[in-house]
Amino acid sequence: MTTSLADQLRALPDEALAALLQLRPDLVVPVPADVSALALRAESRVSVARVLDGLDQFTLQILDAARLTRDPSDGTTSTDAVLAMATAGPHPPAPTTVRSAVDRLRARFLLYGPEQALRVAGSVDELAPYPAGLGRSAQELDLRTAALCADAAKLRRTLLAAPPSARAILDRLAAGPPVGSVPPGSLQAPALGAEGDLPPDPTNGGAPTGSPVRWLVEARLLVAVSPGTVELPREVGLLLRRDTGPLGSLRTSPPPVDAPPREAKAADSAGVGQTMEVVRHTEALLEALATEPAPVLRSGGVGVRDLRRLARSVALDEPTTALLVEVAYAAGLLGELDLPAAASRYGGEQQVLPTGAYEVWRAMSLAHRWEQLARGWLTMSRQAGLVGQRDDRDRPISVLSAEAERAGAPAARRAVLGVLADLEPATAPTAEEVLALLDWRAPRRSRGREAAHREVLTEAARLGVTGLGALTSYGRLLLAGVTEPDERGGDDPLGLRTDTESGDPSGTVRALDALLPAPVDHFLVQADLSVVVPGPPDPTLAGELEAVTEPESAGGASVHRVTTASIRRALDAGYTADDLHELFRRRSRTPIPQGLTYLVDDVARQHGGLRVGSAGGYVRSDDEALLAEVLADRRLTPLAFRRLAPTVLCTSYQVGRMLTALRDAGYAPVPEDASGTMVLSRPRVRRAPARVPLTGRAADPLATPRLALPRLLGVVEQIQRGEAAARAARRAPAVVRGGAARAAAGPLPAHGHAEALAVLQQAVRDKALVWVGYVDAHGATLSRLLRPVSIGAGYLRAEDERTEMLHTFALHRITAAVRED
């Protein structure tokens, strides 16, 4: 007796059905109405493709063995038949390994039924038309070829008679796929008298053979399935695989990694150094965009010219700069600001600049800042390696453009890092070894994505996720925090809350903090006015250094320099000379050089010697000699100063231009308001609107969220209730099922309708269950088990026994009503 997939699912206990939904979470989106709908979805093309993409190479080969051993009469196979085919090669796997693969297929219901009558789920043959790389049987392709394959001795003689060039084609097709394309006209026979004009074939001892493909077709070893396509019959392919086995080379375990493990401390140290560089370069990049925002092109993204400008400003190459821009955008640190078209250099309507979250990010610790960037990289659905390449319309792909969107990018990063995480800690495999592991673990998903996987390895090294080619200890925690569900209490049953949201630092931050050098709150002032910071500065010290010094070199120990311009900038920002002296005394662990004290006092003495106000613009000073110097300075001739009084000069230009010109000439003016009070202000900082960073757990936008087992059991309960209602509907009384058909044939008799109303009114009083037959708005015949609540105004309000929801039914559409008892 044939057993369908729905029957198999109905026979499962709730725990086994929940285990199936845990292995195939896409089956519950949305929740199926009943078991029949679940079975239909489990055999759909999309769902089967998802589960096949997650299987390893050996399990897929065992599935191919089940497909090849099916009985043509009823389409079933058995575990023993699969085991016999899998162990038929020269290096057979262990029977327990084969049975484990069969169990994995049965757990996912790609194989279902008893062990002696296994069936393959639908859509598998459609998604993979050539099992194990073998073609269709000769009986399906050509009857004359089938006759040749039926005679085993004749088939072997024909193969031995094949010319070497033809045999090479057979060996290539036998390895799979079994289909090949040929040039048009190559299968046609040569014209009369043309045989002597054929060129000699060096692979056939110099004798002319003509087209080897035509020879194979004429010998019935290949079948022409279309004018330009040939296919190798399955029987011929199996004969050619007699040395390797019918399934080809079987690898029951992943390919080995020959690279020896590195020292874990060395890998972590290399990665930590890179994390510090990434944070520093990202901050410098965002500061450059804050100073000069990048316009958004009309086609989207940032232009090549601005990318090169940013790369020069942070002293990085363009690919790394593009990666940091994409990562900062994914982390919510960059955004677009709308502006009038006239304000943009290229006539655009948006500019890319830091968001308000950038200020919060700068105040975080180094480990927190890196984690936010790394999470943004792991979860962003953009492939930064495509920047600079050409799209399908031969146009260059720019940074932040829509052409760099790739929905599978998060899954690719997770797969590559997952391979590194599954190896022994601190193991640094080569790129080829990583690709080989990916090809074994998920051949359907990794095929054709080798370039993207290589980019992931490069980007992980640039961002400090890996060190010396090995996954770092904190990188392993970062990957686990993004990919594994968080096992929390009932307040977070879906496991979507991150440690950052709960207020506690994540394991990644704690591990990275333990490896990073401790932040320092002091520096060393040298006699040449250089300031050495012996470690990463804390956020407060970093802000003070930015205000009073000029950076010279960065790294584990950064070097800054105090200059006249930096002191003037600090005074402009509101510092006084006493504040600067106190800052250097408080922060420096070395004696303050006398030259630094003199420099601060000299610049402070000159600072504010000139006052700039708006009258068109004026300059005043109590020092008449200084004003005379300004008036005679040829560098300030374009301002056209006029002396209004011994202590006042005026011009028609605005205050901003006067300040810039005077400062460029070496003076230290200070603006003042109408009352004569000095105006000290910081530069205006523009920020883009805040964006939500893509740093949650949904690393793959195409991935289906995995539910916890308690929630899956609730889903199973809902499916079982729907199944019970469906079974009950099939047991509905005949008068309910057939009443709609009579209504479609003509009006319902008045006495029949009155009887149905009487039954419903009595059910309202008794609160009893009633089978109700009715015709919906589309004319479909339906029947439901309802509990009537009220009748009035031509409508029946009743509770559906299956969904426990209230529904309203028009009384004129009700065809029959029968109490359940």
C-alpha cells in the first residue's frame, strides 16, 4: 500500500514533528493549516532547495544512491540497496557512516517511509536532474542505445573500439555532468568523398577520425537529445566508473587541513593590533567626511573621485577605504543628509557624513567600538569587494550604491568564519583549503562563490577578525554571538536580544578588553614639544589631545606635537593659558619643558590682540602699532582696510573672511559681539540623521529564524488542532456537505431554510456545536463546525471551533445546519 508523506507526518509524535520543524524552520512560515498543508510545503521546490543547500557532499551522494536504486515500478528503494551501492566502490565507507547519512535524510524527510520501502521527497529530481552526475537511462533516451546497453559484452567492445579523442570525451562526461554541447552541424555525416580530406588525428595514431562526438553518437554511446546537445546514458556512465564506483569518489569526512596550528597568543596579538588600526582609520575617515562630506551621485553611491580623496586623507588603499565606508554605514555611523541641489558640488541632493551615533561611538571603549564595526560587517547585505568592478551594464560599481547589494553576503561570511571556527584554535588554513572545506560542507551553496569567499578571508584579516590567517579568540565569540540563538529566559523566547541591549558587555568585548593594552590617561612631553602617549588614550585624553596638539604618528604609542597653530586652536575653543598649563601639568609624567610654557604664554599674549566685529567688518585693537602693521601688510591688501580711528580699521568684507585672512597672515584675531565681549566657539559640526545599525542577530536576510523548542511545540499543537478540524470537516454530515450543491442548482426551499434557522436558534440557547454548510463569496462549498453566539439583522455570529475566532455569516448563504450530536 502506498504511504504518502502526509500519512508519515500524521503518524509522528509531537516531539518528532517539532524536531522536523527545528531542522527545517522554513516550514512554519507561515504556520500550516494542517498536516496536509505541512506535507505539501515540505515537498515544495523552495523548501527542498533550502534543505539540500545545507547538506554536505557525502549526504548528497547517499541521497543520489537512493534515487539511483529506486524500483521503476513503484519508485521505492531500501536502506540495504543504498548501502550496497555506496559500498560498491574500491574504497567503501563504513556501513554505520552510510546509515548515519540515511538517518539524516530521513530526519529531514528527504527520504520517508519504512526502511524497506523508502521514498524520495518530491522536487528533488527537479532540483538535481542528474543523480551522482549520471544521465538518464538508455531506455528513456533511445531504444537503439538501450539495445546496445542490454548486451554487456557488445557495450564493452564498443567502448574499447572508441578512438582516444572520443574516449576522452566519454571520461569527461562520465565524471559529470553527463550533458555536453556541440557546435552546430558537428553531428552531421560528412559529404561523399570528404573522408580523405579529414585532417589526421594525433590522438588516434595519425588516422583521421572526423568528429569524435559524431563517432560516439553513431556508435550509440552518446545520444543527441537536441541539435546542439548530447547526453551520456546512465549505463555507459556506470561502466566507465567501474574503477571509482557508481557514485564516484566518496569522502565521508571533510578534507584535512595540513597547516599546523599557530600559537594562539600570536594570532590574537596580530588581530588586536589590526583592530586598533581599524578603529583609528575609521575614526579618521569619519572625521574627513565630517570636514568635507561626500556628495551622493544621482545614480546612487559615492563617486570615485571622493573615494580617492578619502583614501589619500587616511593613507589607505581604495579597496580598504571602500570596505571601511561600507562597514561604517552598516554600523549606523554614516548616513545621508538632504540638502538643496545648489549646495552640492555635483548638483546632487544628498551628502554622506557621520550621524549622531558617531559621537556616542567615539565615547565608547576601543573594544566596544570595534565590536560595533565587526557586527556591522558580519550582518551587512553588501559586498564591498565589488566596488570598482563593472556591473551588467558595464558601469563601475561605486561605494554605497545599490549594485553592491548581495542578499547572500552575510551567509557567505558566516560560512567562511564557521569553517575557521570548527578547526582547532589558532589553525591558519590556506584559502584553497578553506574553499575545499566549504565545497564539502555545502557544495550546492558554495559552488560558483569562490571569489566571494576569498574576499571574506581578506576582509576578515583587514578588520582584525582573523590574525595570521587564524580566527582569533574574540572573533570566535563574535561569530557565536551573531549566529547562535541566545538561550535566555521567558522574557526573550526568540533569543533576539543582544548583550549590548541588556546593558552588560558582551563576551567579545570582555575578551578583547583583556587583550588590548590598558587605556592610558597620561602622556610624556619631550623637549622638542612632542607629546608621546604610551598606549591607547582614553576618550577624555583623546579629546584633549585633539584640541591642543597635532597628530604625527599613530600606533601602539602615538606621537603628537604642540605647535603655534594647535595652541591657537585650543584658545579659540575656549581654553585659557592657565587651563593649558594645568592640562600639561596634570597629564604629563615628565617635567614640562620651558619652551612649551613660553610658547603657550606667547600665543596667549597675542591671542585676542585683535577684535573682529561686524559692521561690514571691523578690526579694533588697543595696540596702534599692531593696527598700523595690519594696514601696511600687503597680504591683506585684498581686504581693503580703512582706518576709522587710531584703534579701529574697517572693511566691506564679512567677519568670516577677515578672520581667515588674518589668521593665514599669522595674526591671532578673536571675534567679538556687539557689546565687545569675545565670542569663543567651536567649529559647527553637521551630522546626518540617525540610522539603525545592522548589528542584530539576523545575519542573513534570507534566513528563517530558528524558534526554540517550546515555541515549536506550540506550533505543532496548532497544526494538530487544524488537522483535527480538517478530519472533523471530512466527517461532516452529508446534508451539510451536499446542501451547497443544491443551493448552486437553485433556490433553497423555504421550509429547508426555516429548519436551518430553527437549529441555529436552538444552538444559541444551548451553546451547542453545529455543523453549518454555506456558500462563500466565490461560490465555493464549505462546511464548518461552529458554536453560534447570536442571530440578528440577517447575520449569524459564531465561534469557529478550530481557530477559536468569531466570524460573521450571512444567513441567506447558509444552506444547512445540523447539531454535532
